[in-house]
Amino acid sequence: MREQIRERRREMGGGCFRKGRGNVGAGIVILLIGACLLLREMGIYFPTWFFKWPMIVIAVGIFIGVTNRFRDFAWLLIVGVGFFFLADDIWPQITFRNYLFPMIFIAIGLFILLRPSSRIFKGTTESDPLPIDDPTNNPTGEPVYADALDVTAVFGAVRKSVVSKNFRGGEIVSVFGGADINLSQADFKGSQIVIESVNIFGGTKLIVPGNWQIRSEAVAIFGGIEDKRSQIATSEPEKILILQGFVMFGGIEIKSY
């Protein structure tokens, strides 16, 4: 009982800490925007490109970086997208659009190679019980017996079905491809887990149990996150799946059977 109370306090504290960082980041971005507008009205010179829409994308990237304490390269990719669309205005003598696709491939390669991996995504230990391999429990995808996901789909498709009853979350990266993850037979201890999904010109489909609640903290730029589940009242203990990451020119789709 005491362990459950301590675990609950840690979860609540972590959520408040993330929310606090988000509020600080949003406040700083809004403050800087207001200060720049005020200085322009006071006659301080700013280049015309400073107030164009790509600066909003750059501000969003910085906000994500502050929120995540710059732990990964997602914010840098978003800032790079905004900077790319501004480059022709900053240096009109150079046609940066000709370098679009090489820069995209380089950025994606660096992101995949350098993205950090958390200890919680190491998989099953010797002391963790493995579920029985029953094909009827895995209607779609290759069965996953580990307690965590680490899925990368690049120029292809990955389909997996998680059957662990001690699921701890994981990471999904989809670049010019798709990931189909079936969690309908999965369960986890405690009240919440985290899945980080990064989609660049790709998509992820998640099939989750009906009693799971989805809390989306992901950011979509030129993409979307769609929850297609019907809300069903249940008396079972609340389970929360926190969805983090970002979507750019892609999408995340959430379903339940």
C-alpha cells in the first residue's frame, strides 16, 4: 500500500513538473513575441522576415525544447523546418529549396542515430514473467513479449502486437513509413505509461484497450493526431497512456476494438 502511494506521488509530481516547464516555455515565447512587437512600434528596426509565419514554427520548436529540457532532437528538427522556409528571405542570392531533400535525409539520419534511449525501454528482465505465446491473442502483427517498445519504421511498415501484462511504454519512430501497434492485449502496473511517437512523412496507428485514457502531449505540424475511439463508461481502474513526440507531414491514429 505504501509503495502504491509513493508511486502515485511520483507520477503526480512528474506531471506537475512537466506542466510547469510547459508554462515557463510558453510564457517566455509569448513574452519575446510581445517585446519584439513593442520594439517595432517604437521604431526599432527588425527585418521583414522576422514577422513571417516560419518564425511561428521556430517558436514552437523552441517551446518544445524548453518543455523537454532539450533532451532530444525533435525541437531542432522543427526549428530547422522554420529556418529553411526563412532562408530564401535571409539570403535571397542562394536558392535553398534546391537543397530541401538532401537536408531532410541528413536531418532524419542524424535524428535516428543520435536520439537518446531511456532505461525504461530496455525490455524484459529475467525476473519479469513472459506471457504465453498464443496466436489467438495476437490478431495483428508480430507478438512482442518484452515490456517495452522500440520500433523504427523507415521506408517500410512495422506491425507488432504487444501482449505483456507489465508494459512500460516505449518509442516509435516512423520516417517515410508506418507503424501498426496493437496494444489491445497489453496491460501495465500503476496508473500511467508513456509512449513517444515521432512521425516524419509517416504515420502510427495505435490500437488500445477500451478502458485506457489517452493524454496527448504530442505536437503536430503539417500533420494530425486523431482519436477515433468511442467513449465508453467503465468501472475498471483508470489507465492513462501519455502520448508524447511530434508529427510532421504525417499522422497518429488511435483506435479500440
